Amino acid sequence: MSIKMAEHRLVKGIAISIISTRLEKSLDEIESLFGVILDTEPTDVLAAKAKQLATATTVEQCIDIFI
């Protein structure tokens, strides 16, 4: 696995964890709902969105970050 792929997997895992906490859903549920979207985002974009997610306070804000 390349370093780029490893970085992306790490950032994706962080984003899934944040979304899971915010939406009060299991990690598996979030993976199935957001997995494709998260897989297609470049690592730097995904990292920026993860930072935004950390400050989101509503479900709507979480969803808006990825739309």
C-alpha cells in the first residue's frame, strides 16, 4: 500500500468516526452511507471536510459538508 493510500484511509477513518459520533450511528452504517463519497474525495479535501465535521453541531450541517 502506498503512503498516499494509507493517508487517505486514515483520514477517511477519522471522517467516518466523526460522522458516526455526530449522527449517532454505527461506523458500519456510516461506511455504507458515506463510503463511496469518501473514497472519491482527494485526501486534502477529505481532511478539510473532516475539520469542518468536527465543528458541525447538527445532522444537516454534516450532510451539507458532503453535498
